[in-house]
Amino acid sequence: MRKQALRLCLTAMLLAVGAPLFAQSAHYNVGPVWRVNYVHIKIGMADQYWNDVSHNLKPIYDEYKKQGWIVDYKFYTNPVAEHPDDWDVALAIEYKNWATLDDMAEKATTIVEKHYGSHEAMVDAGKKRAEMSTLVRSSLAREVTLK
């Protein structure tokens, strides 16, 4: 019985110590996490889309930065579309680490609802944004620095 308890204890310690070592790489150091949303702007909706970004998304992301929930955010445009429904704008949001994504979900909703004035107004803004644009793809990536 004591041997089983000792084995179980040793196995637990190896897993606790070994997991972080396994996650490390000899080739790079891990950095922040980026979420990149690729958006297609519907024909004739570019002005409305960019106005929405300026008046709604930018203040919200600035507040996220102020709160320390995101490190930075950037917008990119695609000058070379490969097909008619290709992405036009990429929004990249930099998070300090994976845990930040989990920690901010509920808090972020509070900020967004405050910006729009109510939950219903927030939902309506999302519907209007969907009339102007389509999410082509969303991806998560961990930034790494080579050793």
C-alpha cells in the first residue's frame, strides 16, 4: 500500500515538473499570443465599416489596453485579393499569454455593453457589422523568438 502511494506521489511530481520542461523548446522562447480576425468588407460598405471601427472597435480596444487585458492591436489591409470573397482587413490583437484570453471574457463584455449603452445595443451593433462585413477566418498564434 505504501509503495503504491509512493509511486503515485512520484508520478504526480514528475508530471508537475516535467510538463513545463516539455513545453519549452530548444529553438525558441515563447512570447505573446495573437488573435487575428480576417474580414471581408462587402461591396460599397467600406466607409461604413471603417466608421464603425473608428467609433466602436477602437475605443473598446483602447479600453482593453488601458485595463491591461491586451498588449496591442493592429489593423492590416490586403492589397492583393486572391478571390472575390478574400479578406480585406485583418485585425490582430496581442495578448500577454493564453491565460489572458480566459480571464478577460466576462470582463470584456461589461466594457462592450458600457460602450454601447446596453446588451441589446451591443447585439444590434454586431448585426449591423455583419451587414457590412463577413468574418473570413479567425486564428490564434503564439509569437516565438528564436534562440
